[in-house]
Amino acid sequence: MRVLLVSINRVRHPYPVYPLGLDHVAAALAPGHDVRIVDLCPGEPGGGALEAAVREFVPDAVGISVRNVDSTDFTAQRGFAGDVRDAVAAIRGATSAPVVLGGAGFALFPRELLRVTGADWGFLGEGEACAPLFEAIEAGRSPQGVPGVVAPGGSLPAPARGIDPRGPAAPGLNPALGWYLAHGGILNLQTQRGCPFRCTYCTYPAIEGSRSRLFDAVSAADRARRLQDAGARYLAITDSVFNAHPEHCLAIADAFRAAGVAVPWSAFFAPTAPPAGFYERLAAAGLSHVEFGTESLSDPMLPRIGKSFRKGDVLAAHRAARAAGVHVAHFLLFGGPGETAETVEETLAAAEELDGAPLFVFCGMRIYPGTGLWSRAVEEGQVDPAAPLLEPTYYRPAAIGLDAIVERVSRHAATRPAWVVGDGAQRVQDQVAYLHERGRAGPLWEWLSVA
């Protein structure tokens, strides 16, 4: 059977992200099917590229990867459901083959996305487990009842899990690989799935599960080396929280060194107080950039949003990473339950101690169904429990308005070049793109403070 897999993500801020998930799905389907990938990120909006690709390939089924449903940015709200709807319409204009939605964004709003797009089926869970769905389509059977399959208007099954998630060792069928290598040189990989943390606003446990599944370190290092051999000049580890299990991080680092991984790499970390020598050992294996999910530096706020660390832990993690010689950035998130003018000021003041670090600052917590924040918002009457919430909806703390938070944070950030408010900052995208065009690789956010 001919299966076309489509990545519709066009967001390039702050740099283009290689659609790793489709490589995993393609590798799972390729043994029994003729698989092709269409990646829309390199092209320009419109122009009929998707419809042309469908007409040329003549697929028997089309799978669409939905990475995000919105920008999660209160200061520049943008939903992407319309992009999914338009992609389905373009496909419908070129073929009568069934259309299947999947991906992280779909997992958050399966019923709603099937309804607004008119797609035939959806798939919940890890894409590597979707082969039975396409086998049913090939055999002319309804895939309803296949693990993970969602039918329009039907009940939601448990996500399909329990398979070996290690995936392909190197980029597979994506013809846009060269474009990503020319625009930052960044390729990505996972070393674990699942998130054991309980951040009140976060969707990772719903998407990947709440139990960590650690990949074999030697196998992960082999994949990293193959990505390097494929042309990657930088590796981004896309684990939800890389240091959820510090011993796993160290095993990965040791395996990278043994495999001859020589390109720099980054990961997302919780700012917990690290074991002695932790960041030095990671840096010796090539870690060059640490992104901390700090969110707040107010000790009263941190437990309210489900964080187990406190301000002192953040500062200890920051100093340890900086002492190891790696670049450090922090993400801050204002507007959660119990936020006040005082807790905002507390975080702004404490952030001055994060020397040498760019800060990516978001105002407003997006409410996603099933999260702790959603439960709190329902209890407080901020959202109807039956509301679909596909359009961005934000929690509103009682003591301070979101507009007031944006005004105060923006005023503070205006005199600090390394502070970026919101994820749509054109300044960041322009600066990173400029450096990528001149041959530099990686996320390059360490250059934000350079005037």
C-alpha cells in the first residue's frame, strides 16, 4: 500500500525543528508499505505543494502529523487547527484516500480535530504502533477497534503504547533533510519517553505517559552517531525532561563519548540541585546548551504549579551548569494559580541572579483538558468542563490580570536584550536565521545578549 505521511508544521521560531516523529512512523510502516514523507516546513504557505505531492504519489492512505495546536503565547495568540483543516481539504482535492490524524497535538484534542477537519480517522499513542491501522485500510476493513484508533464521534481508546520506541537510527525518507542541515544543522533524537513530573499545566504525561521508559544508552548513542554521520552539526535531545533520571543522563553521556559523537548537543532540564560533577561530565561528552524549565523563582508559586524544586535549587543548578562551561537559558511562566503582583516581582528580582543566561518569558498559562490546571479552572468556574478548549484559553489568577502581568514583565524586559517575552519574537528568529545563513549551527540563543 502507498502511504503518504505529511508534516504540516511551518513554525520556524526560533529555528526549524526536524519532524523526528515521522521518521519513526515511516520506519514502522516501510517494511510492508511504500512510504513517502512530505514536509511543509521548508516551503512557503500556499502554492499547492501538498495537493501536487498527493497527485504525484497517488497514495492509498494519508497520515498527517499534528505537532502543535496553538502557539501557547498569550501575547500573540495563534491557533493551528485551521492549518490542519486546510491540509485535509487540499488532500481531499486530490484523492479519495482515507486521511488519518496523529501526533502530539492531535492527542490533546482528538474529537475536536476530527470534527473540524473532517478527517476519516485518528490515532492516539506512539506512531510506531499504527501499522495495524494501515493494514486494516489496505484489507478494506474498518480500523475501528484497532488499538489507538479514534473514529469521528466515537469513544476515545487508550493510547497505543508498549512498543519498542527506539525507532530509526538515522533520518529516513524525509526529502527535506538537506534543508534542515542547511538551516541550523540541527537533528534530534530521544533517549527516553514519558514524564514522571506533575507540573499542573503540562501535557507531556498525557502525550507520552507518566512513567519514564529509558532507552538503552548504547543504542541511543549509536543513533546519535548515525545522525552525525548523516550531516548533523548539532543534536537536540527532545526528552520531556532529560535529567528526570540523572544516572540515565550520565550513561548517555558516557555512551556518546564511546561512540565518537563529536558534535555539540542540548537538552531540556529541570533546575534541580545536581549531583557533584554532573554538568562537567555531560559537558565533556559534548553538552553545550542547557535549557531550564524554571517557570518561577517565587517559592510560594513553585508548589502551586506542581514544581518540586525551589529558588535555591534553581540557583544551584544554574551555577553548576555555568561552572561547567555550558550555555544556559531559563524559561519563565507567569500567571498560574495564586500569582500576585508580589510573586511576579519576586521572580523578576531573583532572575537578576541568573547571570549570563537568556530568559524566555511567557505570560499566561494555556489550559489543556485533563491537566491539573484544567481541574483547577473547572473548580473555579473559569471553564465549562464540556468546553472543547481547542481555541487558546488561559487561566486567570484572581489577584492580578494577565494584561497587567504582560505590561510589568515587558517593561522589565525592555532594557534587557537577553530577555524574550513570548515565543513569537521576530527579533530572535531574525538573529538566529542570520547566524545560520553564515554557517553557524545550533540554537544560538547565547547570542541574544549581543547588541
